[in-house]
Amino acid sequence: MVEVDPATQPGLLGFLRGRGYQCLAVASTGEALQALADGSFGCTLIDLSGIETAEARSIQCLKLRGPNSGPIIAITDLHDNGIDAGSLEVEAVLHKPLSFAELHQAIDNLVRPPAETHGRALEQTDGRIRQETDLWRSSKMMEARQILREAARVDVTVLVTGETGTGKELVAHAIHQFSSRRGGPFVKVNCAAMPRELLESELFGYERGAFTGAHKLKIGKFEAAHRGTIFLDEIGDLHPALQAKLLHVLQDGEFSRIGGKSTLTVDVRVLAATNQDLERAVTEGRFREDLFYRLNVIQVCVPPLRERVVEIPLLANYFVERYAKLYGRGGFTIAPAVMERLKQHRYPGNVRELENLIKRMIVLDDPYLTRIRLPEVGANGARLASPAPSVVEPTLREIGRRASQAAESEAIAKMLEQTGWNRVRTARALRISYRALLYKIKQAGLDGGRSSARSLTQGTPP
């Protein structure tokens, strides 16, 4: 927002933030250009009153920023400076005295997708969710469906538990889709997929200059999920320091970006999922007890597929219909005898394993399972060791990947030695970001310092 009148800024900011928008106020188009270099915005609001004609022309520079600026709304008083707002090629023009209702309507019209397109997308997603949840026919899954529908009506946190591959993300999608937030964003974050430092910036964002390599403002996932739902998968792997910060967000709905001085308020519903026993993790001191109770207001337990045998034929046929068309295998069907074999399998990988098995059957055109061997599993669903394990030779792709990783690690180690372990200079010399370098150092096992780097460059294990 470009507003040259300091007396007007607080009122506009208060109105916009009160409607849930995250705002950045600047006092000139020059400052706006700098802000656009640091990050992207959904919409740019410019008050032309008090701006010189020459400066107003630099609005064309904002337009050249493309999607960074988003649509531009000009607020003008024709008697103030004689600028013709219509000649500036902005998306909307509002006149003083400014009506906040008109401003809100203009932003909504420009930022939100057309109602018809948005409605079609919602209908398609809703149809897919309903189709997949209709396959839940076992008593345990029908109970889970009833719980999630009741939970969807109330804005409370929900903890989804179950083994890997059972469909916990589908449950989270269904809760969002059946709730009043269905028109808002659904944002997924895998808490086990990245180191703590990267995950913190991913969740909460950071300000420009917050740390070395932070060259522009980054919006975090919580801000991106405003007025919608954020799904925190693998919550049991969340670092203790981030557990404390997440607890604060759940309690107050407030947080600060990394390096930020101001507090941001978001309207977000939190759903979490885990394949771990969080109550045991609390007892062992690995998970905060107060955070566990904040997350576990409603719990939806998704049972393993071996306890939902009645659903296996329904899921198998659903995947056949979905992937046979995708892979150009029209007419592919599963014979009754093969379906019986599928029903007897224990599926340690649950629904995800069944889906991948059907994919392989279709791609290899193997409807009778003559080329694909089902792995042996025990009564509890765990895979059994093969009595005569064979040595599996790595593929050319795997060999290439390993060689590439080894060469990259050695190059990083050498550069760290050359720069005296100055990570900033190393990142600059390798032409990667500082955060990427830290991640690669940890991935390569170089976070042990000079001894680990020396071992790597000399070809001995650290």
C-alpha cells in the first residue's frame, strides 16, 4: 500500500488488517518498487493524492513487476494534483472521500477468482472427496467418517492418527471440505521433511535481512492458510523449539516472522496427523503435554487396511478405473481369483501400498499377478525376511545419484577448507543460498566440523 499521508495510514491499515489482509505500508512508489523486489503481493493500493505527476508515472514500473505487484488499485482526488488515473493502466480507480466498503469490494473482485470458476473447482474437489470417502465401508471407517463430519462443523483442532499410508491426509481434506472454510486454502506442511531451521521459516516466514541469504520477504504457510486450514503432517517429528512456537499460535492466533518486529494475527484452523504414539512421546518427554492436549481436542483414528478387508475390492477397482485411463490401458480388469489374493494380503504399507500395486499391475499389463510377487508378511502386517535374500544390484540411476551426491559433498568440503569454514563465503563461491548450504552440509554429514570434511576429502569415513 502506497500512502504518503501519515495520518491516513493507520486508518487504512486498521481497516484492511481487520478484514484479515496482511499489509505492508510505504510512503512512495520508490519504496513500493523495493518492496516488490523483496516479495510478492496479492494486490497493490496506491493513494495518488499528494504524489507528484512524475512519481505517479513510475506506477508503470510497478506494472512491469508483473505478478509481484498483483492488480493495482488507485485512489485519487482529481482536484488534488490533476493526475488522470485512467491513463495509468491500473485495474481499478476509487475516488475520495474513500468508502471502505467500495475498497473491500474492489479488492475482493480483483484478488479472488471468479465465483463461477471458484465454484466449479470446489464442486470437483468436493466430488472427489465424497467419492473416496464413500469407499469407507468397514465399521471403523464409517465411525471415523461420522466423527470427521461432526468435527468439520466446529472450528476445533483435530488430531488424525494411524499407520503410514492409511489415508490420514484424505481425512484432513475431508474435514476441510465439509467445513465452513471449504472456500479457503488448504495448506499442507510435512514436519518431518526438512530440518528445524528450514521448517521454521516455512511455517512462519521471514523478513528481508532476517539472516544471511534472506534477500526478500517470505510469507509462511500460516499466513498462506489465512481463512482456511493448515494440515501439519508428521507432527510427532516437530522440533521441541517449534512445538513451543506452535503452541503460542494455537493459543493466541499470533506469531512473528523470523526477524520481524510486529505481531501477525491469522485466522487458521489447525489439523495435525501422526503415525506415532503421542501419549507415549509425552511420557518420554519428546512431545509437549500442553501442545498434545491443544491438538487432541478431537481425535480421528484411521485403522490399517488389514482391518478393513471389505474395502480392498472397492479401493482396488477405484484405482483401476483411475489409472487404467491415465496409463492408456483401457479395459484392464482384475480377475476374481486375483482379487481374493489381494484381499488376503496384509498390506504393511496400507492403502498407499495397494495403490502402488495396482499401478504396477496396470503399467506392466499384469492383471493375473504373474510378473509381480506379493511380499510375504506376518500376522501383524509386518514384512517377513526372505529365507534366501538375493543381492539387488543398484540401477544406473541409483549409481548416478550416489556419484552425484559424493561429488557434491566433496566439492562443498573442499570449498569450506579453502574459506576457513566461512559458510557465507562458501555459499557465495558455490553460488547457492546460505540456507541451502547449511542443509547440504548436514545432509553430507559435514556438520561435525573440519575433521568430517578432512575425512571426506581424503576418502575415509568421518
